[in-house]
Amino acid sequence: MLDGVLNFDLLDKCSKCGACFDVCPSCLNIEGYDPRAVIKDILAGQSGRWASSIHVWQCLECHQCLEMCYQHYGFENAMTAMRLYATAKGMHPPQVKRGWDMFVKTGRLGEPAAAGRKKLGLPEPGESGKEEFLKLLKLYREAKKGSQAQ
Ligand code: SF4
Ligand code: SF4
């Protein structure tokens, strides 16, 4: 299922190492969050069981695991692949879809809190760069469509 997306040789070494567990903030603070279990199931061809798990969305993408990994691989590759898989299957949390829809519409992941900014004496937020983003998105979609048609 994730063949071609993940390097299974590196993932196999990762499954036998496990060192990152002690430096990963999510592992240390979130009960049940354990990329080692996800990796074990991916290698066993059982990744589907994680597609609807909240745990795959609890990776902070802090890159701690990547930074310390002797093979420069990291837990995070497995967690990112699982998130992409879950999204492709429509099994992502509703907040992810809402965040994406807002990003495409406004170029932002959330609206700046005007009252809070005023209270702190902060200036008006800058432009989001939405127009440029939409142009890039259009080009990306056209290129993707073109490559699928070949
Ligand atoms: S990137 Fe994710 S898996 Fe890696 S250390 Fe950070 S939270 Fe943990
Ligand atoms: S990411 Fe690297 S250091 Fe961390 S458990 Fe896997 S192989 Fe070991």
C-alpha cells in the first residue's frame, strides 16, 4: 500500500532501532502515540489500521527524529506517509479539510485575531499572498493533469 512511497529497507532498520522514542515530544507526552507501532504495521502490510487513527496527526513535524537519525530517515517519514494515505482515502479529521479549504480560499490557515492584535498594539497583518498561491496551485493542477493524461 505504501510501497514506492516509503523506503522499506530504511524503515526496517528503524523498526529495529527505536532510539527516537526518547527524543520525540509527542512520544513523551501523548499517551498511545508510538511511531514504532505504526512502522511495525506498515512493514507487515497492515498500515490500513492506522488510516483513521488520530495518532498519525499528532506528529509535530518537529524533525527531532530526522535530526538525530543515523540513517537520516526518521519516524516522521512513516507518519507523513500515513497522513497522506489517510487524506487520499478521505479518512482525515474534518479540521484538516476545513484548514485546507480556508488556505485555498484565503491563503491563510486561520484568520488573524484582530481584537487580540489591537490589544497588544500589533499592526494590521500583511497580505497573505493568496493571489500568488492560487496561481501556483493552478499551475500545479494543470501539470498534474498533464502527467496523468500521458
Ligand atoms: S517529527 Fe514527529 S515523530 Fe519525529 S520527533 Fe517530531 S513529533 Fe516525533
Ligand atoms: S528514525 Fe533513525 S534513529 Fe530514530 S528509531 Fe528510526 S532508525 Fe533509529
